[in-house]
Amino acid sequence: MPLNPDQLIRDEIRAIAAYHVPDSSGYVKLDAMENPYPLPDVLRAALSQIAHDAAINRYPDAAATALKARLRSAMDIPDGMEILLGNGSDEIIQILAMAIAKPGATILGLEPSFVMYKMIAAFAGVSYVGVPLRPNFTLDLDATLAAIAEHQPALIFIAYPNNPTGNLFDMTALLRILDAAPGLVVLDEAYHVFALESFMPLLARYPNLLVMRTLSKLGLAGLRLGFLVGSPTWLNELDKLRLPYNVNVLTQQVAEKVLAHVDILEQQAAAIRDERARLMQFLDNVAGVEAFPSAANFILLRVPNADKVFEAMKQRGILIKNLSRAHPQLQNCLRVTVGTPNENDQFLASLTTSL
Ligand SMILES: *Cc1c(COP(=O)(O)O)cnc(C)c1O
């Protein structure tokens, strides 16, 4: 008799609940932090030409030279720093976890935060320690420094701004963490374009700092391109774990083309930031709703009965994210992605009638 999954699959993998992506067809989709705006027609025509001309019978450029050069200028990557590309930043998290997965190694995260840090730690067989944020989701520096001293993490993940809470942690506190960390500290700047704050300029000063970004929230979620920036000393080692052709031909060429016009995406992000401010102002005046300040393209809300509000809004065709059971500190919390002005109006109307 061959072995069954209970016997063959690692316990920690069987214990994980699969990452669930709901069917969103037909809904006003405000659940996944996507940019709601399409690219202008001229640029889309140029992308058609790229698909037409691309040599998809050949393997991609394994070094992605043209794309990396474009990223360097579009993203203000400091001279002397290396770039590692991933199939989304999720893949970079996986590369980092695999790289440090010695017996007894620990990954440390803050909670609640991006769930993939903990999940991927389990995939890689690395123990994970989550340090709770304060009830208002600010960083608990003393607790974090104590956890660092106790667990000596090989790797610390900090989302800046944080997902799903939306806030930027205090910069001075984060510098204390960088000073105290015995290993690598990854600042995950997935929402950089909505926050306009970055640790990128500090890379030269903190040799154990790595900055991670993605094009997903900027408007290219379907392409799957994330990147890590840091000193060649670290990135040359991490690059050995990257599968040779992890970024495909079309992603490389399309991203390179769109980033040549990054100002278009930046203007869309500016419109999203304006809408975020309008939503916040409205939400602050809705009785029963607590809206947490956000530097990202989403807003975390606490309502009296999140399950009821979530279902009622779904009935009305608005899909947001119910985080009520995602973490004890997120009880009765919902997360809404900032959409177009029209989508946001629909969201607000549906929320006020669903409370
Ligand atoms: C969305 C998100 C990512 C994942 O981005 P991909 O590049 O699409 O894999 C990473 N980190 C945080 C904090 C996110 O919210």
C-alpha cells in the first residue's frame, strides 16, 4: 500500500488552511488592492505589438538586463545596490525563507500583518514568531525588541505601510529594530506609491536591510513582478535560489515598456490617494464605523457586526474583504480597496445601508 497524505505530507503543511481567493465575477471588486484604472489605449497598442513580436519560443533573458535597468531608473534604486526579481514579491518571500532555513532558524513578523510571511515560513520549515501590534495597530517597540533578543530571528518581515492595517510604523522605532536585529530585516514596501515613504535611501547605512517592492499594487497585478533591493553581498547568495527563468518573456517586456511611462501609473496612484482622503472623510462621519488611518490603497474598518455587513454588501454586488476571523485583533474588521470615484460611491452607499 502506498502512503496516504497523512503519512507523507509534513504536519505543518496539512495544518495550513489553503489561501482562499473568492470568485469575484460580476462584483464591484474592492477586495484585493488592485488599481482600478486601465492603461491608456496608445500604451495598450504598444503592448499588443510586444506580444506580437516576442520570441516566446525562446527562454527569457535569465538576467532580465533591460527590465532591471528600467527598474533602476523608474524606482530610484541607489547606485551600488543589486536587484533580485521575483514572480511577484510572494516568490521573493519564499526565496528569503528558503535561504535562511537552517535547523532552528526563526522568522519574525508583526501581527496582524501580511499572512504570506507566516505561511511561507511553514512552507520552508522555519519556525515563525509573531509579535502583536498594539490594539491601535501601532508598533510595540519594547515587545518587538524583547522578541528579537529572545528568538534571534534570521529574518524579520515588516510591511511598510502594513497590510491589512494600512498604517506606517514609526520610523525611529524601525531604526531601533534594524540596530537590534541579528539577521536580515526586510521592509516590504508593496504600497510605496500610496505612502511615498521609503527605506530605500537607508540601504547604504544598514547592511542588514533589504527593501522589497512589487508592481502589483501599482497597477500590474496580473504580470506578477516583485523585486528585492539590497547589497550585492546578500543578493548574490539569494539569487542562487531563484529558478533561472522565473520572470517570463512577456512580463519582462511588458513591465519594461509600462515602466518607461511610470508617470501614468503614478498619476493613477495620485487619483487613488485623493479618493482615499475622500473616503476617510466620509467614513469618519458614519456612526458605528471606525476607520483606521491609511497610507495604502485600502482602508481598514471596524463595524458592529462585520459578518452581517460583509454579506449584505455582497448581496448588493460589492465585494470587500472580511478579516473578522483572520486574527484576534481584527475582530469585526473589514478591508476595502480604494476604487474609482464611482466604485467608491457605490461602496459608501452600500455600506451605510448594510450597517
Ligand atoms: C500584496 C502584497 C504583497 C504581494 O505582492 P505580489 O507582488 O503580488 O506577490 C506583498 N506584501 C504585501 C504587504 C502585500 O500587501
